[in-house]
Amino acid sequence: MVTLHVPPRKHFSHVPSSDVNDRWPGDWDWQYLAYRNRPLRMVPTPHTGGDCGCVTTTGSMHVDVPGNGQVAPTFMLVAHLIQASGYLGHDDDSNMARAHLALANGSLLLEFPFTRPWKPTRKRRWGFGKVRKNRFCAHDQVNPKSMIHFAWGFLSCQDRYRAICAFPQWHQYARLRRFASTTSVVGLKAPRPMPKTGLPKTLDRNRAWLNSAGLLRFDFNHGDFVRYLGGEYTNRHRDFNAEWDVIDATMNRKSVPKDYPPVKFESAFRIQTEGAPLEAKYTTPMSATILREAYDNHPAVHANAQKVREKFAKEEWKAYHLHYLRFVFDFIPGLVINPIQWVFDKGKGRICIDCSNGPDHLGSVNTHIPKPKDKLEFECPPVYYQFAFKRFLRHILRMRITRPDAPILVHADDIEAAFRRILYHPDVAASFAYVFEDYLIIPVGQVFGSRNAPSFYCILADLREVLAACRVDVPAVDLHDLVHRCTFEIDTTTPLQHVSSDSHHPTLSVHELSRPYNASYVDDNAVAAFQEIIQQAIHHSVMSAFEVFGSDDSRRGDCLQEAKWTELVSESFMYLGFRINTHDMTVSWPLYKRQALYDLLKEILARKRRFVSPREMARIVGIVRSASEIAPWGNFLSFNLQNSLTAASKNAFSNRRKWWNRAKIYLTPVAVSTINQLMETLLAPEDSPLWSRPIALYLDRDYTHHVYSDASYGGLGGWSEDFGFLWRIARETLEAAGFDMRPIYLPSNAPGIEGLHINPLEYIGCLINLWLTLKCVILRGPIDGGYILALFADNTTALSWMSTASRTKNPLLQGLARLGAALLVCAAQYLTKVCPLHIPGDQNGAADALSRPQIPGDALGNSLASVIATWSQLKTCRICLLPFKLLQKIALVISSPPIGDQYEKITIELLTLEPNFLNVGVRAWDSPSTIYTS
């Protein structure tokens, strides 16, 4: 257990402190209707510039709005306002244009007086998103097209006319400037009720104009505009001081399990009160922004435009985005445009912002974000969610070991729009922008696709985990409504699966037994507790989520949505794509996921010419590799498929964007055979050992049995004191079985260069030991917790092949790889976990002696009897006679090109062969090899 010590924190306020005079400006927007109804009392000031009788914004001051620069009510201003109101007809506009050139084109050539809605200085110093010098985004140079905004007041009407004719963006800018000068943006801060027709399905173009006008009035400083909006864009409704008073009091000096991720109190508080990231120095090429705007988005977005449109409209209404007119991308400093990708996952489409790829490398914001590191915890903190799955299973195992007869109930939830709830700091949000159709969209909350989004979210997710473990139980009547909706189910038809204890999993302490356990993998949270405390456990998990991520948000909704809440609480649940069953103590890959993969593979093999796109191949490999967490087939099969992808990618002749979706990878016979092998196993029953594994065999535990092997160019040998066997095979026997052995030259005993290398021979020794171990397991029967086999060898290459089911690219050894994969699947079926381990050669003497041939002309030199007499570990082992057919089978799959040997055929042939164990007293064998041929 670890005791928490909450450090002191600074007081946060959305407004300046009370000791600051004139601490908060009112609404200084003279364009606001309330000021329109008051008489204009202007203070004359000297004429300071402009043209055609129109003064600049410093021309005069409005008395009722002190300090706010305004213009005198001249004829040109009145004419401009009347034109902009739409009151005049076409003929009237033409007559006004004859009166003065500046009134032509709907008065686009006027100066358009406008003001900032209020001064941004105070908001930069207090409240959410305060400015820091180590947090900014910028371009390496100024965009020349943005200069029109600052030069407009110094240009004559003729110059402005030429400017808006030269660049379409400047014509749009003139229209926006005219709109901004006549329209108040205070309506952007008004509450937005739910439309009567439900959530909008398209982005509001009028609001895009208002947002763009507000941005222009802040000189296109996106950070100042967000700070002005406040409200949901800055979490203005949350009282962080009160929330953190509760968190501090709950967690201070409390003890939590030491395997929980570390809690970073200061960073968590700053993320909520300042925004993420805590440090950022993004300087990107200005030219990249222009290039990326032209690139637009990935093809899947255009193919699903309506779905993407509805998704953005929904998220914008929830204040997760700010959308502007698209042309303003030229005016926002530091803007980075990231392509949008549309992916279909978990039964629904999702928007992913591709912050890594695009038409250029330097223009990607992820290029400028470091990888998660402890030393860069303010830029991209380290994450610990990758340990959540095993950590959760480890605690369940300890719970069963401590209380073997007590049911363990589990429950899962996930945070709605998890990344979006972590707001960006307003000054760096523009680095994660994207374009869609006619709009530029800048996120308010974190996007899915940026490198540091998981890092900053997980700081709060880790806080939630620990907070749930520290909360005090409440009376049953005070449990949250979500808990009262739950139903609880326990299986009483079969006994609970027991697990033997070991040094890796000590029993739980009294304090640990009384507390629930949470594990968060990003936004997916799992809870485990005994029956008597499961209600309190779920309540603490729910309340900790609300205390960290907020609750009662009328627009965005609670972080835990009732519609997505799982009401059934039982001994089995889905977590991270796997089904965890605490009654049987197993973790499995569910049948419905295997069925989906089976259907995909079946459709691929049914094609006239068997091919897949690179995207399809990557998806298949990813799915199988994920399943390999619990299934030994996974590593072998995914590696074979990945080889096809790698080979095809080297021959790609088009650009990456087109190749990834449209290129064709034609499946080789090896790939087709591998897919067939995979499909044979996919439709196995729900609890099949092919795609299921006992939790006790999934985690690291003490080894129950040890086996050793070694190889030389003179032979193979192996033994196990735990199983009580030893064996040896001489090179002559290997040659007779069909192995292409390298010649040995006397008197140096140096091997030649033609024939099998030592690495495959070492691997063959491991396979024979594994086969023999399985036969022993079958004879002995199951044991509590299963067999944990330590498979020792002194060749790291052979062990690496065994660890990943023979990751060899050599086509002549692919058959050997299939044989190894088949044996690993057999081991899983017989509740045996195989752990390939390296042993130094000088500590593997007994196996080394067994692998050396008998010395020619010396009947006793290195004979089996002399080896047994020399090594005391072998004295209790029985001599095992291996079937010669086993060696022939291994030699056949090496010497012949891989063929589509199916999984069932391989395993049946192997399991029908039997070893022959001699009596304990037999210490010698006439043949150099311990084999039999009948």
C-alpha cells in the first residue's frame, strides 16, 4: 500500500481577485443593442487618417463606453450602416455609388469601424486559459495575405478595390469586416436551448459568420476570442476550488494499492483550470498550412460526408468546436490544419483527426509533440493505461487466492466524449484545427488523434481511479441513481474455479479486501469487488467520475450517460474487447468478434483473384495480433500475414494516400494457407481453449515445471527433472530421418557451410521437448492453476522463434513454424503455459552433454551412462525413447515447401505418436539415439 500526500495548491478564480481595482470590464460592445438605444455623445478628437471622409477607429470616443475607440457619426458612417441594413433598394445603392466611390459594391471599400467586445488583457491574466510564455503556437513566417487586416485603414478606396479584386480571400475579408462592423457578437454568449427538432444535422452558417466576426474583432487571436466567450468554452460553470476541496479531503493521507498509477495532483489541477497542454512550443511552417488546406481531408470523409456533417453539427452544439468561415485560415497565426479521417469502429462511425499524416511531415502537429516521457510531463506526460488490463486481472487473481469461495463481481463503464472533456488551452487550440466543406473548425476539447491527448486525459483518469479507492462508504439510500438501476447476478450452478497461490500474487491485506479496485484503460473503467461491497464500489466509481470530469452539464450531458450505462452486474463482463469471467477465472476472445473476422476472411477468399488492400491487411493483422494476447495462434498467424503486407508495400508505385486504400496485395499460397488455418479455429465454441485462457496462465506466475534442451552439429538432447525424462538424438539418426545436416570435418570438428544452421537445430530441440512435455501433461492430468512450463535453451534466436511462434521469414522454415504453432495451441488446450527462457551455456551442461555424440572408438566416452553418472540432476530421470516418425515429420516440413497442412491434421498426427519411457533403473541404451522405430 502507498500513502497519498496531497500537496498544497493555488487558489483558482475565473475572475480577478477582489483586491484589483476596476477588476472586470463590463460589456464594452458599442454594437450591442442596449447601447444602440442610448444617445450617442461623442467627444471630438483630431482627424487621424482614413480616406474619403471616413475616420479611423481612433477618431473619437464614446462617453458611455470609456476607453473604447469609436468613430464620429459622419455621413459615410451613416451611409454605410444604412447600406448594410438592407433598407435601400438596388437603384438607391447605385445612386449612392455615384455620390462617392467608397459606397460602391455595397460599401465594401469603407473602413468599417469595429471594436473588440472588451479588452483581453485581464482575461489573459486571470481565469481559464491564462497566458504563459512557454505555451504558444506560431508560424515560421507571417502569412502575407493576413496583412490586409492591419493595412486596411491605411489604404485608399482605389487600393482596397484593387486588393479585393486581386485575392478572393480579401474580397471575403471585406465582406466579413463590413458584417463585423454592423453586428453584435454578444449573442454568441447567450444560452442555446435544444432545438425543437432535436440536435442539428448541419453546421449553423449564421453562427459561423458570428464566430468569424468575433474572431476578426479580436484581430484573429483565437485565444482571446475563446476567453471572451467563456461559459462552456472555458468550463466557467465549474467551481474548481470546491471540487478540489472535496478531492483533497478524500485523498489526503489515504492508503491505496501500490500498483495504481501515480497521481499527479498539480498537473491535474492545472489541466482543469488552464487547459492542455501545460507546455507547448509549436512553430510550424506557414506554407504547410496553405498546402494542407488545399489537401482537404482523407477520402473516407468525402464518401461519408453526410455522417461527418451530422457528427460535427452535434459536437458543435455541445460546444466541442468553434467553426468559422473557411477563408479565415489565412489570418490565424500558428494555425495547423490536420486532415480528418472517418473510421468505423465498435459498430459506429467515428471522426479521427490525423495529426500525424498529410501532404507534408513538418506540417503535422504530432511532429512537434514529443513522445510521452517523465522529463516532459508538461508537454506529453507518460501514460500507464497499457498496464491496466493485466493489473486488473492480477488483482482478480489475488482476490480469488485470498477468498477462494467468494464470488467476484465486475462492472465496466466509459466516459462519454472522454478526450473532448479535456479542454485545450485557448492559445494552442489552433494547432489542432481542421477544415470541412465551407468551414474551418478549431476544437475546444482534445481531439482523437493528437499524440498528447491520451497523456493529459489519463492524468485525470488516474486521479479518478485512486479517488474511487479513497472514498468513504455511504448509506444505501444515498447511493447514486445509476447504482439503484443495477441488477446483480451470481452463478450458483457450478463451483468457483480455485487457483493455487504463488510468490507473484500474495494474498490481499485486510484493508485491500475492504476496498474496491478500479482499472482505467483510457476512457474504459473496470471495477471489481466482492458481493457484499459491490454496490458501494460502483457508487464510488460513479461519484469519482463526476467529481473529476464534472456533472449536470445541460448541453454536453453527464460524463456517464444513462443510455450507455450497463445495468447488469455479474461475474462476467466485456473489457477492452475480451470477456473476463471471474467465476471460471478465464479471459477469452468472444465468438461474435471471431465471427466478424471469419466473415471478412471468407469474403476475401471468395474474390476471383485473391487480394486485399493494404488497409484491409493492416486491419486483419491488427485484430489477430490483439487476440494473440490470449491465443498462441495470434503471433504466428499475424506475422505471416504481415510479411505479405511488408513485401507488397516495397513494390508500391503510387503515393501513399492512394496506395493505402486502392493498391492490391495478391495473397501468396503461404498467406492463403495461413488464412485457412485461422478460419478453422475462429468458429470454435465460446469457451474454446483455442481463444480462451485461464487468468492464472495469462499472468506471470511461478514455474511449476522446468525442461532443458541443447543442440550441436553432432546431435540433440534434452531433460526434465520435474517430469523425470531425458533423451538424446545423434546426427546419424537425424540424417536418416531426412535432416540436411552440415558435415563435420576432422580432426577440428568444424562444421561445413551447407546444411541446417545451428539455430534451426536448437529450435527443433525445443519442439521435441515441448511435444514430450505435452505427452507428460496428458498422462498426468490437470492441476490447480495449470502447468507453467519454463522451456530453457541457450540459443536466443531459437527462443525468439518460440516466443512468437517462429517468426522466421525463411520459406523453408515456415513449415517448422506451423509445427511450433500447433504445439503451442495444444499446450493451451491442456492448460499449459509455455515460457521460453534463456540459460547461459555454462549453466546448461547436462543438456549440452546429452547433445554431444558418443566419442568414436571409446565405448564409455560421453555415452549415455557416463552422462547420467556425471550429472546428478539426471539420476532421477527415466530414459525416454522418441518415435522415429516424430523426427520424420519435423524433417518433412523443413525439406518440403510449406503446404496447406491444416491445424487439425497436424495436431492429430502429433498426438497419436507416443513416447516410450524406460524403467527408472535403466541407465544405458545400446543405440547412440534414444528412439524406437516400430
